[in-house]
Amino acid sequence: MTAEHQIYITSVDRDKLTNILMSPTIQAGRNKEHLAELQKELERAVIVEPHEIPPDVVTMNSRFRMRDMKTKEVTEYTLVFPHEADIDRNRLSVLAPLGMGLLGYRAGDIIEWAVPGGKRTIKIEEILYQPEASGDS
């Protein structure tokens, strides 16, 4: 992960994610190091109220366009909570390595993140929908 970028997370998303991380079901079915990485991201984030989040930040339920810097492939995803994930519909779980790596970053940020196949370098090209900016939070 590229640590020089500051990340922003809403207080509502932080609280929901903290509850998910504490869930015995989630803890039993996941790699502990992976969950610890999300906890570290939550701890280093600037926490803001939903109405204060910049509109170019990936928040929960945001839809965004990203580019794989190696393959140049452009994909649209929606970042969702685990129970809403459906990769066939481009609904990426925040607990997936890539999903975790995107939370709190801004359009224009380039991020390196470890995924099962190695490291991926991606650029968040555009936020297509953010619930907070749309008044839907």
C-alpha cells in the first residue's frame, strides 16, 4: 500500500466497519492479518462526518472508475459491505484485498495494494456516485 496518501472515512462507515471487524462470523472466516490491515487503515484515516467528506473520496457504496496501471484495463466498481458483494455485478466487498485498498482514497490517487496474485497498482480515475455527495447517506 502507498502510505503517503491521507485517507478519509466517514464516522458512519467507520462505525459499521468496526462492528463488522468485531463480528465472530467475519473473524472465523477471514485471514486475521487481512482483518488487521483494515483495522490499521481505519486507525490512520481522518474521520469526518458524512456531510464533510470530500465528494471525490471512495466511501462505502460509492461507484467509481479505476484503471489497472499495468494492464491499462478500466473497470467500474461499487464498494460495498460484505453481505452485498457480487463481483459479477462489479460490487466489490470492502473486505476483499482490493476493496480494502480503495476505501478512503480520492479520484486521481494511485494506489499499490497486495492482492492474492501479487501487487496491483491502480488509479482511481473518477467517482461516478458517492452517497454522501448525492445526499443519500
